[in-house]
Amino acid sequence: MSIEKLLSHPDKVFWPEEGYTKLDLARFYEAVFPKLKPYVADRMLSLERCPDGMSGQCFYQKQAPNGLPEGTPTKLIQHEKRDVNYVLGGALKTEIALVNFGCIPVHVWGSRASRPHQPDWMVFDLDPGSGGFADAAKAGLLVKNALDELKLVSFPKTSGSRGLHIFVPMRVGPDFDEVRSFASGLCARLAAEHRDTLTVEQRIEARKDRVYLDSFRNGFGATVVAPYSVRRRPKAPFSMPLRWSEVKAGLDPAKFNLGNYKKRLAGGDPWEGFFESRQSLKKLGKASA
């Protein structure tokens, strides 16, 4: 069955300025799914539903909605205040169904359903207070150098907005609290060493133009947009995996978008070998030393 027949109102325009429709979004995810699948397979997804695209409001939903295709895998997760039955990624039909619900980005957990309390990656979210990607790129290289010193291999990607995400593939073992402690210690040390340009200050007004080093996406139940995830932003950019050699001040993240993704995908996989690079975090105590 064609993708178009799986959608209600496939011609609904999600990006009025560019003219991109719900069908264009679905075709993108169909094209990138072989690359996206390893990062969503068997992982809990949180839904950001934007039924009117750029023109309307969005809302977040953790609970698997009614109307999913029969047999869509889910996982019941116990939280402190309530239990949530999450949609699990890994199947193209699931992703297209989510597009049909108005889900533009893919928000994914750092752990898999088989071991939900133990992540297999660590992530750093770099948010430039200036709004300029150039500042995020400079901060990203500082984070990379700190990880290199710990002999931890890292992989960068655009957030799809103005920031940069840095992933560190890990061997399953430490729980979320341990991983977050490691990440927050590293961020705190870097912010102390570069007070004029980096911060771990949670209050937005106190950050000024500095780059916020966010380690909280390593908490239990926290999510990050998956590689190749489209964002609800002008020009329909997607979160593009990068080689470290591409992380430069002059890079414009919006150049990776629904209008030119085929050319970029033909250029090879910048994150080749990601899951073969899983590393042990036995050095947990060294991050803030």
C-alpha cells in the first residue's frame, strides 16, 4: 500500500511558506527510515502532535493514542505518579501512523524497552543563548575535547533548531541517575572553565548569550529528538548527523531540510559505526575531577 493511502488529508499543508504537506513529511520518513530505525527501534517515544503543522498549536502526549495500527508495539512504564503505555519505535508503519496523528518530530528515550532503566547512550544538548549556531558549534568542540580526554568517542548532530546534540554510545550497565551524574559533572566542569561562554544555569534570564550545557536529557523518562527527526521550524529542517569536521561556526542547520534531504542522504552516513562504538562508563567519577 502506498504511503498516501495510509494518511488522512495527505495534501494538508504543514509548512505554508514552503508548501510542504503531510504527505511530504511522510515521504521523508519513508526515505530516511533505514537510517532512523536503529535509533528508535525498541525505544519508548513521546509524541509532539502538531495537527495543523506550522499554523496551529502543538501538544505533547506520552500515552499511546487510540487508532494506532493493529499490533503497534507499546511498553507500559511505571513512573512515580502514574503508569504510561508508550508507543515503541522500530516499524515504518508506526512512524507513518504518527505522522498521520500530526507528529512532526520523533522524541526518543535513551534506553530500550528491554531495559528501560539503563540507557545505551549519553547525550549533551547545547543551547546557544545568542540563538546562533556558531556559538553552539564552538561549545560543541569544547565538549568533544573533554570527552576525548576521557577516551570517549562522541557523535554530533544538529538539533534541527539552533543547537547541537552530542551523543556518546554506551554499553548497557549504569542507570539513568549514574549517567546523568556523569554528564552533569562534565558540564559543570566545562562551565567553570569557560564562564564567559558556557553555563549550566537553568534560569533562562541568567544565561545571557552563553551556551547552556543541558545534561538533564539523561534522566529517566527524558527524551531527545532522534537523528533525522524533522522539526516544526521554518524551512522544515531535520536533525542531521554530522562528522566532527563539519561542526563549524559557518554551518547553517536549516540547510538540512525537506527540500534537499535526498542529496544529503546520498553522501554516506556520518554516524557509521555508532552502535559498534559502545563504551564503558567505568570512569564515572572522573567527569568532574
